[in-house]
Amino acid sequence: MSAVRRLEAEGADELVERETELRLLTRLIGDLEHGHGGSALVLGPAGSGRTALLDQVASLAAERGLQVFTARGSATEADLPYGLLSQLLASIPELADVPWLHAALSDGTDVQVLHELLCQRLLESARRCPVLLVVDDLILADEQSEAWLAALQRRRGNDPVLLVAAHSGSQDADGDDAPLYLGGLPWENRHVVRLRPLSEAAVRRLVHAVPAPRLPVAEVYAATEGNPALLAEVLARSSACQAPGAEITAITADVRRDTVLDLLARLPSDLAALVRTIAAIGTLDEAYLRPLAAPLGMPLNRALRVLADSGLIGTDPAGPMNPQVATWVLAATGADERAGTRRRAAELGHRRAAPEEDVAGLLLGSQPVGEAWALETLHAAALRRREAGDHAEAARYYRRALAEPAPPGTSARLRLELETVEASSCPFTGGLRLARATRISGDDTVRTRLSAVDLMMQRGARDDALRELAVLSEAVLDDRDRADLVALHWLAEGSGAGAALLGVPAVADVDPAALTPAQAAAASWLVTTSCRDGRAARRLARRAADPSNEPMTLYSPRLALAITFTQTDDVLEALSVYEEVIADASAAGAGVPVALGLTGQAWIHLQRGRVQAAEEALAKAAAAGPPDGWPLSVSDSLSTIAIAAALTRGDLDAAQRAVDAAVDGGPLYSAPYLLFMRGLLELDLKRHRRALGLFQECGRRMNAAGWLNPGLVPWRSHVAIAAQALGDEHTAAAMISEEWRLAQNWGTRTAIGRTHLSAGVAVRSEDAVFRLTQAVNALQQSPARVLYVEAVLLLAAAQLNRGQTSGVPRLLREAERLATAYQLAWATSRIADLGKRLSDRPRRSYRTASRRWRALSPAATDLVRRVLSNASNAELAEELGVSKRAVELRLTAIYRQLEVTGRAELRELFDALDKEL
């Protein structure tokens, strides 16, 4: 039982906050008992308790021995002649002996005589015993029944007949004293009962009547607005949830939606179609609706009254339907039906010379019309919005105008005007300014369009960019424009396969010496993503950045060049390219290239351990535009850097907050970074299953984009780390093997060192020291200083775990130096922990060193003697007559046998055996 009904049952049939209204109606029942008739009209919106109040009045009259006849109007019977009257007559004894009544009602013959007879019989019955007529939803009564009720009102005189009717009141004038005329009924001596929403005190009373969990009264009151029926359903559903934190606003919205959709489903098909039409075109103007609506079973004005009484529509022509209701109705309407209705409405408005602004509003959501007037109307509306400073709305009109067929020149002009509008102040492209966008003729047209494509790509709209490039390829291009078009096509297409039909060659078919700077930058990026050859990528990048070349003007090739330099460990060159992009884009007012340049710099700063510099760059990028309005290419990058900075500082709480605020689902070239960072956080939080899923999804997106280079996102090695933690050694080994193969192909110290580092974490403990030693050796000369510190600390820990303590002090000193320089709090605490472990361990004894020495073979002993005499690997290879690689392999085997990591630890191990050696 709902809270409302329960309270009524426990409170002696009390209707909550309806005491005044019930007192008035009770007085009218008393007057009726004493032979005085009259009428009362109960007004209230849907759900306000009209029906409950009428039921209470009917029960009271029946208890006092009065005759009570009830009927209720409905949308399904609103066009059925005498439908409501038939309900009333079914219980009147004086009409039981009229055998022709049903036929007369059906035929509609002798209407005046019929009405006179029915009124006479009813009044005769009332003279014997007073009659209460209760009519709910009177506005939904059929016209014939309304006419009979009007006749009864006129003939009633002083006979004891009380008519109590109810409806929404949507057709009445405001104020209690306003004249009421409903369906031709005269309402002399009428009493108007207006049902107000429940007060907050009443809502509190009902909420407290519900068993735990107790709901927040203020929130419930605000969400339901005191509507009794809505309140009852919300309380029932929240009680069924049994969740103290149940979202009241969400539950209320669900109830409203379900109510609307239920009403829509129960309406006759013609009225339901009318509701959908109103929701689509947003007007109650009958001149619009009549030709657009499907055939109706009743006059249009009556149909609108029926829908208004149901609460589906209002009466305000400017706002005929609650926006939420319109959304729910349209969601249940097919897209083609919506668009088709709006198109027909727009065509009708154009023929009727309706205000151009209204026609343009209808065109926004319509199907393409295909006529010149539609394009002109949309363009004019866009220009008006621009002049008014409403750039977001202007952009909507431009986009819709572009859906209409237009000559190539007109279409190009609209596209460029759209870019200009978005460059001016649209949030997601704030600051992108194209000063030349309005010049649609002359030599500069192609250049401006190339700039627009450049901006599309930075926003992640690669498909749009490719379509625009296909159109541009048909224009007359000079050598420079053609070269830039090719470069942009390679970047947008992502594989360098080219497009022969567009005159775009494949990257592999172009002589590297013939590449322009922009093409060389694009080619270097494609080599980077495919992980073919780091040295080739570096050569192409340096060719693109050669100061003797003509400077690049497009941003996308330069941003790709900077990333390539980052991946080839040439971070100073990358920072320089980013700085040029930021300077040029700032001067041009182009916000997205500025933000991408700053986030690129921040990434490099994080690699180099300069967390404060990274956070400063991040703050500048965020300040360059509204964070919630950036395109996903920027917002994902901002989130990625924020998470990475927090993880570098060791602040997991800040990293989690950054994850919670992140925008996911962005374009492929940014989303993998964000997924990877989220995976790193889950890994640090020891939630390995979640981390594994994020790393695997990252890998799927990387593979879909054709990005194989582990330097971009080392997802494979981190899949291995998570899988190893979950006991899946097979997956861990396979992922490490694949990443190692790719890292060797790429060949940079950072890629190789990072792979060794991950392998040292993911492989079995006996191989960890070797892998981590290789990681330290590789990363020592790389720009990835944070990774180097991590590798040093992991190596120190691995050596302690294996009892190889001789090299640990040196590693801890190195880590402490870097942690202090870069203010790495997480590293400082780990250094302290490792130092304590080291001090707690016993020193290596002479006996241990001697035992390991005796375990060596004679050949190995001889090789160790030569190493300890400071012979280099090349000298040893010459003395032994073998290759340098063979010497390295033999030494590696000896190091493993002695459980040391290199020459320094080898010497420390045998310090106790100096005399013997």
C-alpha cells in the first residue's frame, strides 16, 4: 500500500491537505439533502487527486441515502456519441422501462425530444430522492453528452440535482471569479474547487509514514512539486528499492516518463499521432496542425482539449509541451517520422509566409527539403544568430544548411562560415580562428580549406577531414597546396596507403629526398606508429625540421613531428617544435593547437621528472578554454596528463579524482592514453583484474588504429604485469616477448629500457635481476628519468631479495640523488624502506664468496681473473679468439651463477679474496 493510501486508511478516510475542499463539497451534499441543487467544478492538474476527492463525495452521498450516478470521460470514448451519458443512465431506475432508449441513443434521432425525455425522467427521480451526478474528466465527454448535461442544467430549476464535475482546468481563465463555460454548460450558482499542490509539511508527513529508509523531505518535495499521485508512486518505488541513497530525482523522472508513455500507449492512434506531431513541431497553431495531423475522430480543437486535460500538452502556444515530455514522446517516435513531420511543417510554413525564424526552427530537425528556399532560410537564420552573438545556435543552422543540396561554391562557403563561427566562440572549438575563412574566391580559397581540414584533424574528425580532402583534390592546386593535401591525407588516413583516385600517392612510392617538410613530418609519424625503424623515423623528422626548408604552416604535421621526436628520444627537438606550434597558434587565436602543444610539452616534462613544469603546462592548457567544452582530443589529453602527474607524485587520491573527472570514449588517437593511465592507477591500487581489462581495451584501440609502437603506449608489457599478478604466466610471457620484439625494431633506449623494466616485474624472480639491470643500463642514457629511477629502485629491491647486497648502496645513492632533484616523494619513501632492509641484512661473508668462487669452472675462473684485471670485452674477445658477443654471453652466464649484475658487483663480491686472486 502506498504512503498516501496508508495514511488515508489510518486517518479515517482523510485526504491529505484536502480538508477545505472536502468541507465545501460536504456542505453541498447537506444542501442537497434539504432539497437544494447546484453545481461544483473541481479543477486540478493530472495527479492532483480529483478522482479521489470525487470518490469521497460519492461515498458520502451514498451513505446519506442519496441517489448517486457516476460517469467518467475518457480519450478513447471522446468521439463516441452519448458515451458518457450511457454511463450515467445505466443506474437510473426511471429509465429501465424505456425499451427504445439504446436504439435512440445509437441512432441519434429526435435529439431534442430525447433530451427532454431524459431530463424529465431524471428530474422526476430527483423529486422522489435527491440526485448527485458525479462526472470525472468532464472535458473528455463526447459532444452529445455535453449537450444533454447543458439541457439538464437549464431545466433543473429548483429540483434537488447536484452536478459535481472535474477536469484539469486547463481551458479556464485564471482566478476563481472568472466565467466558466465548458462544453456549452451554464454554471450558475457554481462552486469552484481548485486543488493546489501539497505543501512541504504534507510531503514530510507522507514521507515519514514510509518505513525505512527515510528519504530527504526537501529533495522529495522539490522533485515531485507536491503532486499527490506522483509523490505516492515515488515513495512506493523508493521503498521497493530499499536503498537509502536512492536518487529521488532519477526515480521521479522515471515515474514521469512511465506515466507519459503509458498515457501515450492508451490514447487512440489518431490522438497519439497528434501528440507526436505537436512534440515534433512545437506549436498548437491549428493552421499548422490541421494539414499535418492524421485524420482525427473529433474536431481538432476538441482533440487539443482532450490532450491538455490528460497533461500531455499545455495551452501556451509558445510552450505547448513540457520539454521533458516532448523528449520522451519523440524518443518513442521514429526518427523518420519526426523528421518528416518537421519537413512538412516547414514547407507549410513557407507556403503560408510564416515568420522566417519559425520556418528555420522547423527545418533544424527536418529531413532535407531539396529546394533553394530551405537553404536560403537556414543560411539567413545562421547569419541572424551570428549577428546576435549566439554562435552555438548559428553553428546548428550552418550544419543543417550543409545537409541541403547546394552548388559546390555555396557548400564551400557554408563550411567555411561554419568553421569561422566555431572558431569564434563555440565551446568545443573555442579559440580556433580562421581569419581567411570568409574569402571564398581567389587564390586563397584552397589554402583556407586546407586550414579548416587541419583544424578538423586536431579535433579528431578524421572522417570529415578525409571527405573534405576528397573534395579539395578536384580543385586546381599549386605544388605547395597539393603537397600539404597529401601530407594531411596521410595523417588522416593513418596508414600512408594513399588514394590513387584522388592523386595521393602511397608513402612508400615517394622518394624520401623529394618529400616536403609537411610530408616528411607525416611520413615520420607513420613510421613511428608502425614501429618499423626508429632511425628511419628520426631521419625523416630531422628532414622535416631542417631550418633551411620552407616553414610548415599547418599544425597537424608539426604536432605529429613533435610526437615523433619524443618517441625517438630527441625530446629537446620535440620541445622546440611544440614551442613553435604554441607561439603560432596563440598568435592566430587557435586554442586547440595551443592546448595540444602544451599537453605534449607536459608529457615530456613528466618523462624527465619535471612534475612542476608539467603541471604548469597543464594549467595553461586548461586555462586556454573551458575544460568541459574542449573537443575530446584535448579533454582526453588534459585528463591523461592530470592522471600521469598525480601518479608521478605518488598521489593516488588525486589520480583517482582526475580519473573520475575524465571524459572517456574519445577519438582513437587520444583515448588509449587515457585508458592506459586509468590502468596504471588500478595497478597501483592492486586492482589487477580491472587494470588488465583497461590495458587490454587500450591494446584493442591501439591495434584498431594501426599503432604498434610500444613507445606510444606500452600496453603489452602492462598486460603482462597484470596477468602475472593474476597468475597467468603464459599471457605474461607472450606479451613481454611481443613487446620486446617491437622495442628492438624501434631501437630507442627508452623503448628498450621500459620493456626490460616491465619484464623485470612480470617475469620469474630468477630473471628479474638480469632484466632490471638491462633496464637500468638502457634508461641511464635516456630522457625518461622517472622510468630510470623506477628501474634503479626495482633493481635494488630485486638484489636485496636475492641476497646480492653489494651493489645496493650505490643504487640507493643514485636513486636518492634523482629523487631529491625531481622531488619524487614516492621514490624517497621507497629509498628509505630499501635502506632499512639493507641495514637489517648481514654482510656477505668470506665463506659465501669462497663458495661461489669454487663453483666456477676453470674457464670461467680464468675469464673472471681477466675481467677483474680491467680487460674490456673487446680485449677479451681478441685474447680468446672469439666474437665480442660470445664474450658478453659468457659473462652474462657467470653473472647469473654468481648472482651479480655486472663488473662492479663482481669486484665487490671478491674483495675478500684479493690475496688468492
